[in-house]
Amino acid sequence: MLFDRPASLPTATLRASSPIAALTSRVRGGWRWTRPRLVPLLVAGAGMLAVLGAAEYLTHLARYTPEAPFAAIVAAPVASDSAPVVQPLPSAPLRVVVLSGQ
């Protein structure tokens, strides 16, 4: 009665005879695990790089302080008791693009 119940059979484990064969076996085993997961791993890596790039971009953008584009203060050569003169900066000419409805 001791041996009548179903039991799993012992599992044989093969060992490599040389270090090169052992390394080859480990690489093949790793590739078997990686192959079905390759596309999600690549997408996750690209997403991680995009997040790091966006953080870097936002850091530089937060530290950037542009000059006032609408006016420049120029010291007037006239009298010393008058206020400085504000002159507009030269701007690029506007281009008008008309899209037809056809």
C-alpha cells in the first residue's frame, strides 16, 4: 500500500562538461525567456528614454528666462530728468496664408 498512490517521477538534470558549454546553455535559456517578451521590453525601454528626455527638456525649459519680446528700454540722450524711452523691437513681417475651401 505504500507505493500504490501516483507519484511524480524523478527529474534528470543534465550538466555541461565544459565551461563554454555551460555558458552557451545559459545564453540559450536567457534567450528562450527573452524572445516572447522582446517587443514589450523594447517599448518599455523606449518609454523610459522618452521620460528621461522629457524631464531633461523641462528642466532646461524651467531655467530659461526669455527677454521681453515686446519692447526694449533705451536710454534717451536728451535731458537727464526725463524717463527712459520705450521703443518696440523690430519684428519679422507677418505672412498671411489663405486656404481655399475647395
